[in-house]
Amino acid sequence: MGIQNHIKSFVVRSSKISDRIDKIYQAERSKYLIEFPQSPESALIPDEHWSFYDSIGSLNKDELPLIIEIGTGQGDNFAKCAAEDPEHFYVGIEVYEPGIAHTVFLLNKGFESNDFEPVRNAAIIRADVFHLFKQNFFGTGADATDTFEVWIFFPDPWPKKKHHKRRLLDDEFKELIIATFSKQPTIRIATDIEDYAEQISAVFNVNKTERFDRRVLTNFEKKGLAKGREISDYTV
């Protein structure tokens, strides 16, 4: 499926960034955002000749193994995990700019801790993950980036049946992950939508596992639990 025919798994929503967060975002974004030349088709699609190595070297100076989180949302999980784990370099992939701004804020200001040091083992890409993988952004073969894990927590469920084709986690995306990494990373997935859980189980041929103990209990997950939804975790 080409770029023009690909069905997006997201909708870019508009929302105001508060002055408090935007001040930090504008001052610190260059330390975290991996900028890329845009393709003619979309501002969220990198030019096909650009690669991860064009930008990551100056950020991941110690060449730490990667943990990639697809859909970082407001960044609560991403920022906290990166702050607590200096042995890995965290790469967040997100399309929603207010969420990215909040993530940059958390990476700098932390979680109400007076002795918090800004997190430096993290980077964020504002892009469509489908095209990052489709265009071999992370590389393959002997020179591939050492990716330890890929996290996909609560991807957009597209609950209406007519919209299920927009769900990220399908057979095509599974094949993209397989093709992207020469050494297959551990993939951790969580959803609170029952029929999406069934789809994930079928696509990846896995059963539910115990809750991933490093996953932060975010407000999003709390809302799902409050509505009586079951959280399904998978490890691939």
C-alpha cells in the first residue's frame, strides 16, 4: 500500500497549549524533537531519503539501546519511565502537538520533585509511525539501531465497526515491525477495548499477560477502569 492509499490510524486534533507549558516547550523543544525534511504528501511524513541516523547521533551520544513508545499521548508514561531508566534511550512517536508539548514539559520539570534533573535520554518524533517504519527509518541489517522494546499502550480503538480498518495494530503493521528490526524487540501492548484486544491476540498470536509493571497508571487508564473496562496486556 503506497503513501497515498494508506488509511491513517489517527486524526490530528487541535487544542490550545497553555502558556505555562508552551514557555518550556518553545525553550526546550530543540533538545528533544527530531526534526525531519517533510515529504510533499504530508508534514507528518519524512522525506524518503531521511533516516534516523541523520538526527539521533547528537542526542543518543552513548548509543544506548532504544525503547520506542508509539503514541506517547500526554507523555506521563514516557517521561517517567525515561527518568527512571538511564540505561536506555527513549524515543516517543506522536502526532498530537499539545501532547508533545506536555511531554517536553514533563521531561524538564518532572513530577513535582524539587530535586528533579531534566531527562536527557529521550527524543520525540512528530510523525506518522506507519511511514517511519515503511520508509525504514530505524534501519535494518548489521547497522540497525539496537531496539530493546517497542511499547504501544492504548492505541486509538476506533470503536465503530466501519472504522476498524483505521486501527493501527493489524496484519500489515505487524509485517512492518518484522521488516523494520533485524533483531526483533519485545513488543508490549495494552488496550481497554475488548474487541480490539481480540484483534491484537489474533494478529500477533498471543494470549493476555500480567500487567506490565513499569507502565504508569495514567489518567486515561484510570478513566477506562472507572467505566468498568478490563485492561488487556500483551507481550510479543
